[in-house]
Amino acid sequence: MNQRTDSTNSYLLALASMTVAIFVALSLVTPNFLSLGNLRSMGFQFPEFGLLSLAVLPTMVSGGIDLSVVAVANLSAIVAAVILRSGEYGWLAIPAALAVGAACGAFNGILIAYFRLQPILATLGTLQLFAGIGIVITGGPAITGLPDWYTQLGNLSILGVVPLPLAIFALVVLLLGAVMRFTPTGIRIRLYGTNPTAGRFAGIPERGLLIRIYTLSGVIAALAGLVVLARVNSANADYGSSYLLLVILINILAGVSPAGGFGTVTGVVLAVLSLQLISSGLNFLAFSAFARDLFFGGLLIIVMSARVLAGTLPLPKLNFMKVVTR
């Protein structure tokens, strides 16, 4: 039998210790790391991929995955940019972008729940679909020329201290944490991810649950797109193409099980902070962006291998008799 060990608390403690160790080490190696400017810069940067990582979390806990989150974020940002440039109806940009994210997520959920497509294949296909729609809307070049009131949001700090993107990230962390921990939907996500067959026999409304999970993912991804749009002052169909590897790495590092059932918002927050610290440290040490991608790819393999050896990440078992008789 394929056993899965729930060592969440000990893993989170180890992850928190690693985050603190990275912070202390970088503070000693690079004196400017603790400067107010660098800390505020990180506060504006990591909410982008932090929100995308939170968008992927419930799908992975349910035993699936959403590879389309970056494309959903870009498409939502493009729709918002088009509305913002219209001038008269600019106030509709944010709700319209969130509606686009919800629609994209619901579409993913329908493909998985009703057409029984594997989540990785369904969202890989919609990744290309949503990106293609974005290219059709933009015609290729990025959409620029957004109104000043919106672009100022990307550089706004609450009380002059807390960056607005960081505050949005913190709010989503609290809300998603409450949903995953205290609501019937959150409990069902874990139960379904642990054993979908048992979940069906227990009366969990599988189709409705899957649609809600991926709709939630789409809304959070759309919110990430709005944050990016305000910060970079443009919308593009291929922005953040390297984020997909990063958000998967963050969830694996956070202790989320690819087989479903396990994963916490706290773990994702710690993993986001750890990788942001590492990324900033590599920048201070003058490593190129290519070296950073190489480092993150290698780290993903190392973390997954270590978790398999530690027994906290299950290995799928293949039923050879079933394969032979097909």
C-alpha cells in the first residue's frame, strides 16, 4: 500500500529555520541586503509570484495542478488594460479582470470534472488557449498607456511603509488560509486529494468541488495579473513565462504533496520568502537570470528527491496487470 506520512508541523519548522538561516547568511555576506530600499523592493516583487503560488495551492492539494495560472494572469491583465485605456469605463477594469480569471478557472474545472481530462493535460492545453486569446487581443505588442491613477497603485505604500502589493498578498494569505482550514470546501479539498474514491463514496460533490477549486485558482491568478499590470505599466501575453517553474517549485518546497491531500498556506508563504531571499542574494552576488533559472530547476529536483527519500512525498505505483490487460 502507498503510505503517505503527514509530517506537516516538523516540515514547516524546518522550512522556517531554513528561511531564517538564509536571511541571516545574506545579511552577513551582503551588508546592503538589510537596507530599507532592498527590503521595500522585495516587498514589491515577490507578491507577483507569491499570488500565483497561492493560486496553484488548492489545485495541488486536491490532487491536480493548474499550469495555466500565468496565462490566466496575463489574459486578465490584458482585459483590464483594454478597459482602462477606454477611459470612460475604466472603473470596470478590476471586476472585469477578476471575472475573466473566474471564467478561465471555471473552464478548467469543467474540462476536468465533466470531460475527465487529467488536470496537467487540461491546464497545459488552456495555457496555450488563454495565451493565444491574449495575443489575438493585443495583436502581439504589449498594451501600454494606462491611466496614472492605476499605475500609481503599483508603487503605493500604505502609511509609507508597507507596499500595496504586499498588503494584497497578505490579505489573500489570510482569506485562503481561512477557506482551506475552516470551511467545508477546504476540508473537502483535503479529503478529495487524499482519496478521491473515498471522497465520492462519502458524498462529496466531486464536479462542483473541482469547479470551485479551479475557479478560486483563476480568481487569485487574475489578482496577480492586476498587481503585475500596476507595477510594470503594461500588459503582455507572454509576461512572466519563467514564473511557472517558480510557482511549482514554491509549492513543492512548501511541503505540498503532488499526489494531493497535504499542503498549507503557511508553507507557501515560507517558501515564497525563502526563494525571494535566494533570488535577491543571487542578484547581489551578480549572478545572471539564466543562472538563477538553472539554480531553481536544480533545487526543484533536489527538494523532490529529498522528500521521496524522507518518505514525505509518495511515489506512484504502477499496476502492471492493469496495463497488460488493457
